[in-house]
Amino acid sequence: MTLIQLSEAQSRSPLDVIEQLVADNDWVFDRPSDEEIAVQVPGRWCDYNLYFAWNEPADAMHFTLAFDIRVPDRKRSVVNELLALANEKIWMVISSSGTRKVCSPIATRCRSAGARARRCSRSRI
């Protein structure tokens, strides 16, 4: 993306930018509404299904990544524990104004970069 394209992209919806990136890579996608886009990205071992939903009033992007992976029965409990630990750590919000908030899915406290902790409302994944 050139500098001119980047400045033009900043004035558009974040989903328009994602759609352009997806189209540039020839990935399969569906745009059921102006507020959401679903993408399928081929991978080496599986296809990755990405879902983005833009919430304009909240200035927030919801992102979900799903993929099909086969875990042997003997490893399932270890993998489930690992996924639970990872899920506790993953929750970051970057608003279009550049403000960053990092939230824990368990504790509903947000820490803004350089600011005191604030409450954030969030449902568990």
C-alpha cells in the first residue's frame, strides 16, 4: 500500500481497508453488511475463517479467527488448558483515534496506555 492509499484508507471504514487487503490477496470473502466481513484464508494445514464486525458507536472492531485442527485424544486436556490460558490474555482494543486499551476477558478492567484503569463492558468469548 502506498502512502497515498494509506491516507485514503484512514478516511474509510476499517472494514473497507480489510476488504481491500483481502481482495489484493485473492482470498474468498463475504460482506453481508457494511458492518461485517467474513474471510476464508487458505493455509498449509487448514483453512482459516476470519470474521470482522465493526461497531461504529463503540468505535470497536470484533475479530474472530476459527480454524479446524485435529488434536489427538491423549493431548486434548493439555491443549484445552493452553487455549484457556491464551484466551485469558487476548483482549485488546485499538480505537480509530489510536487509543489502545488492553482488557482481560476474566477481569473486566481496561488499562489505557498512559492512563489509569477504566471499566469496560465485555462478554466472555
